[in-house]
Amino acid sequence: MRKIFGLCLLASVALAGCGGGTISAGPATPGGINDPYESTNRQIHAFNKGVDRALFKARPGEPRSVDNAVYRGFSNAGSNLSLPGKVVNSLLQGRPAPAVKNTFRFVINTTIGIGGIFDPAGHALALPETDTDFGETLAVWGVGEGAYVELPLLGPSTARDAVGRVVDFALDPLGNAFDAREATVAGTVSVGGKVAERKQHGDIVESVLYDSADSYAQERLLYLQMRRHQVAGEETNDEEAWDPYADPYGEPDAQ
């Protein structure tokens, strides 16, 4: 508990140190976009897009989305490793119900699901994951989203969510419980899970990155909509999650 309070204090100091009102009550108008660093963000977006093109973009004749047992296993295992951190965040938000559900899900999938490779909690017991993070915890505590930022390799974020990512990493219960070798294995599985999710949802991701007239503006819009939707409490679990890539204005403009 002392460590949790210490990390919360660290987050408060980090928030206070974001000069120029980076983290505030939010954009000037409801639903608006606060992007004072757009020039730099676009450069980072171009870098991230180049990495994606080199490593993941489907080649001519290949399917954009690939969903098989291997990718599902990595995706399930990576998601399972993130559950203890989500339990902690739900408790910090004063939301015990999702904390209890995610705890049961973690125990069931870690044991019966063989380390989370399979998802009996979701498939057999109708116990889907409730997603949350420290960025959402900060929002519950009244911290505004601040400026939009694009992070190298990690992609779209806000000032609040960027701080949240750092705290989530430091707060991760499993990461603190593992020794060096176990932590390396867990980190590899987590990265593998992210790669698997990218391949599973490749059609959606690539439609935004490569079919949009302005992929930066499109990604920014969809990310902010998704996060505001989640923070408002309208996204309850991974089965009911609002699709962050569903363009409310129609299909992306083709180049």
C-alpha cells in the first residue's frame, strides 16, 4: 500500500511538472482537440507509420488480418498478464466490482487456461475482461486529458495517458513479483500479445494508416473518441467495447 501511495505521489509531481498547462481540464470546447505539438506529433507519427510498414504491413496479395491459434494464444496470454494491474486501477478508482471480476478471470485463465493461453473465463463462464488503466484512474480523480501527443512506438496518447503508462509500468503487480528471468519471459509474452493483436486487427489498422487521406488526423480523432468514451464509463468490458477505429463520419477517404 505504501508503494501505491508513493506512485500516486509520483504521478502528482509529474502532472504538476508538465509546464504550460499541458494537463488541464481538457480541450477548450467539449469534444475539441487540443494539439499544440502537432508538428512534432506528425513527425513521430511518420516514424511510427514507417516502423509499422516495415514490420507489419501486409504485402501485395497477403491478407491484412491474420487470426489463427498462435496469434490468439499470444493475445490471450498478453492480455492475461495485464489483469492484475487492471485490478489495482479499478480499486484506486473505487470500483470493486470490475476488480473482483478481473481477479476471478485472472485466476481461472492462469490455471485452467494454462497461463492465459486459452480463455475459459470468457468463453465458458461469460466473464469478459474489464479494461482500465492508470490514465483512466487519473481521469476519475479529476485530472484533465491535456494535450494530444504521439509517443514513439506506442502511438497515440494524451499527456494524462502518457503519465498513466509510466505509472502502470511501475505499478504492475506481476512485474514487481517476478525475478529477472520471469520478468523477461513476461515482457516477451506481452510484446508478443501486442504484435498478435496488430495482426488480428490488421484490416482495421491498415485502413486508418494507409487508406486515409490524412492518417495522423484520422488516428488522432479516433483515439480521442475512444478514450473519452471509455473514461465516461460507457465501455464496460471487452465484448461491449466501442470500436476505436469505427469512423463515425463514414469510410476513410482513399488516397
